[in-house]
Amino acid sequence: MIINLRVDHKVASIETMEKTAKDLEVIFHNLKEELDVQEYIEISTCNRVEYYINTDIVSYENDCLKTDNENIIIHYDDIAIIHLFRMASGLESMIIGEDQILGQIKSAKKRSIDENHCGKVLDALFTKAIHVGQVVRQKTNINRGSVSIGSAAVDLAEENIGNLEGKHVLVIGAGKMGKLVAKALAEKNLKAIFVANRTYYRAVRLAEELNGKAILLDELSQCLPTADVIISATGAPHTILNKERIENFIDPSKSSSIIMIDIANPRDIDEDVENTGVKLFNIDDLRGIAYKNKELRENEVKEAEKIIDSEFTLLKNSFKLMEVEDILADIRLSMENIRTREALKATSKLSDIEGSAKIIDNMSRSIVNKIFHDMSSNIKKVAEEENHDVIETLKCIFKEK
């Protein structure tokens, strides 16, 4: 059984998502510990926290999967797989068609492999999902143009402050999201741009691409007083800016003209900053821009869904065959052991005939190959027809003693 546990932007605000992520983690760890779950992949982004689990020792009614938190989504098998394919294709993102989610899924899979909890089933599933995401982007225009949370944040800034030309902009965070923001800002003919990051060399590298200046997070006081727009996107586990810090470094007479956009999860900027007069926005405020983007891509979404349906059918067929692979391997090994033993008996009786051992070995190998070919074809057909009773019977007949 494949289980998907998640909370995402479709059902929760950024504040609710932060709180729900903790409940979700509890459910996952309870399930993991009680049922000794070995195969799982975790995906965590600014818009979602998800767990994909493969296990055959849990039922839909298991107490570990019960929750009173209505923001937690629990899906199984086909529905869970379709969701993963849609997510990899950018259809489940706030900004439809964004490419970053595909890289995040790849990273989640690699991390799971490195930590030894990605088994055969999830490896096949995520490999297929990544392939689907790539095919959708190759065969449709779903990701045409500027589509990312970073570019949406810059669009939101322009909606509220007007043209950014000649403005001072501060980007906090030089990670993947900070780079997306910087990419969107590169064409805006800014007067000055500062990049702040905990790791200085990363700030320097990104600032150089923008002809800007790099600073450490501890040096924010240098550029806060002159910033017109502040966009924050770090991976910090706690807030970086709060009311007290803003009041210490920003002139109250200027506060109302400053735009702050927090696209981090957990959030970088405390809600009390709004009390200083600054205009504060977060991921939830990107929904309007996301809706406009969705309308522009409706036809591409339909084409993407056709590809997803087709690839889902192919995966289901491969999973059916995967189910009997171990049975076939056991049968083949059993037949080979019998063949070897009987061939040895026969050659011992014919040891006086030159070349008898090779003749008998070749003949017996040929017989086994022919018998196994027909048997293998019939078992694969049973798997494709989803005849689970026959499959279970085969498992009993050919299981190791």
C-alpha cells in the first residue's frame, strides 16, 4: 500500500500549514515506530509538507492514520500516485507550471536513498514521477515564461509599489528561493540591491550576478534604513525580523512606503512588523497572482493531464509485473537447483562417454528455459489481469521452505 500524508497551500494558509506540519510529523512518526515502516520519502517546500510511505502491514482503518486535524490529507494507492504525478508536473503548485518542485522531488528521493529508506517500490514510483514531470514540460508549454514563487513575489511588489526601477531592494536568503527572486529582479533596473545570507560566500556569489552587494544576516542594519522592498526567503527555523528590529532601524515616517514580502516557510518576518506601518505580505498573498497564472495555462493543464493519465497506466502495468518478479525469481532458482542436481546424477552414470557432461548440461538448461518461458508468460498475464488469488497461491506454492 502506498500512503500519502500531506498538508499544502490548497487547504491551509501559511500559518495553518506551519501548525499542521507538526501534527503531520507526529502521525508519520507514530506510524513509522508502531509498524516499523522502512520505506518512505519526505517532501518539504514553502507550500507543502508531504510523506510518501510504502507498507503492506497497515490497513485504512489503522488508528495511526486517524486525526482530528481537517487540514491533513491522507490518500492511498492510485489517488496518491496521481497526486505525485500532478505535483511533479507543476499542476499542484501555487504557481502552476513552476519548475522548482521537480528539483525538490529529485532532492527528496536522493535524500531518501542516501538515508536508506527508499525501497524498490518508491524508487520506481518517484523515478516515474520525475519522468512524467519532464515529459509534461517537454510536450506542453506549462512552464512557459516566468513561473516561480520568486517571480510572483516580485510581481506582488510591483502591484503594491509600482515600477521597481530606481528602487533599493533587499533579498534575505541566497538559497534556491532567493536565487529565483534575484532572477526576477535582474531585469528591473534597480538602483541598488543587497543580498543577505547566513553564509557569506553564497551571498557574494548571488550579489555578483546582480551587480549588488553581499552582507551577512547580522549586518541587516546596514541596508534596512534605505530599502524600499524587502523579500525574505531563508530556511531559518525562526523569524529574522520583528517589530523591535524594524523600529530600531527604519524611520517611522518611511515605514508606510516599505514593502516586505515573506516567502519562507516557516516565516522569516514576525506578524507584529505590520504594527510599524510596513506593508507585510506572505505566501498567502500570492494567491491572486497564482490565479491569474492558472487562467493563462488552462489549455496546457488539460494536455498535461492527458500525459499523466497515459503514464499512470504504464506505471500500473509495471507495478503488476513487479509484484510477481520475486515469484519468478524463486521459481527460476528452484528449477535451476533441480536441473543442476539431476544433471550431476546423469553425468556420473555416463562418465565413460566423452563430452557427456556438457551435452547433458546443455540439454537440461534448454529444457528448463523452455518450461520457464511458458510459465513466466502465464504468470505475467495473471499479474496484468490483477488475479490476486492466483498470485497469492503462487507465493504459497513457491515460497522458500
